[in-house]
Amino acid sequence: FDCIARGVLNQLSELQPQNISSIVWAFAKVQPDSPACARLFDPLLALAASKIKLHKPKEISTLLWGVSRIPEWRRSEATFIPVFLREIKGRLDAFPPQSLACTADALTSTTLCQPEMFELVIRKSLSKLPTFEPPSLTMLFRTLTEDIVLRPECHKLQEYLWTMSEHIAASWE
């Protein structure tokens, strides 16, 4: 991964939004531990933030998810996460089910998660439940249950889970 990280740094200015989110996803999945990879984080996230308007919803949710999974990238959250969150909030209606589920999952992992933002994504997801495919529905259900464990005092989350459970039960009848 050192060679890949150096190659990405050398070609940074030529990367398109899909390339950026794919690289972030790959590094989040593998989580290589190397100096070259660590040097890649800030420039790659700065590029993503500078091109945020060009990113599709799926790419934005992938970026947020990737940052939430790599501990070294979390130090960059103060700079880049607010940019991603503003864009998500402004374009939430355009997010398809898979991107909503991925965004919700990322928001439970990030230290800068704003509960209001998570709830906004969950409410939007609930309004689109009939369009969710099983993998996205499962991810959303798991994410919501995990967040209830983290914030048991938030009774709204339990209501959202109940709504989701009713939808799932009705779809099995």
C-alpha cells in the first residue's frame, strides 16, 4: 500500500470524485499501517472537500464512512467532516437508500457525530423505507440498534426502530 499511497499523492490533482471515494473506501477496508499512507490522509481529504459539490451522494457517504473507520483519519475530522456534513444535509433528498444507510452507519462511528444529523438521516431513511433493498435495510437496522445502545436516553431512536420493525414485519406478511 505504500506504493499505492505514493502513486496517489503523485497523481492527486488528476483524481476525480469517484476515484477519491474509491481510494478512501479501499484504505478504510484494508487499514494499512504505514508512513506513506499516513501522509496521504490530509491531502486526499482536502481534495475531497474541495470537490465536494462534484461528488455524487454515494461518493459522499463512502467518504464519510471511510473517514469514520480509519483512526488516523479521525484527527482530520475537525477540518473535513463539517464540509461533508453540510453537503449531506443540503442534498439529503437526493441520497438513495444505500447512501442513507452508509451515512447513518458512518455517523454512529464518528466522534464529531451530531445527534441531530443522525436523526435527520434516520428520518429521511424511514420516509424511503419501501425503496430499501435488504442489504441497505439490514445496515440501517443494525446502525439504529447500535446507536440506541450508545444513547439509550434518546427515546426518539426507539420510536424510529419500532417504525422500522413494523415495516419489516409488514413486508413479510
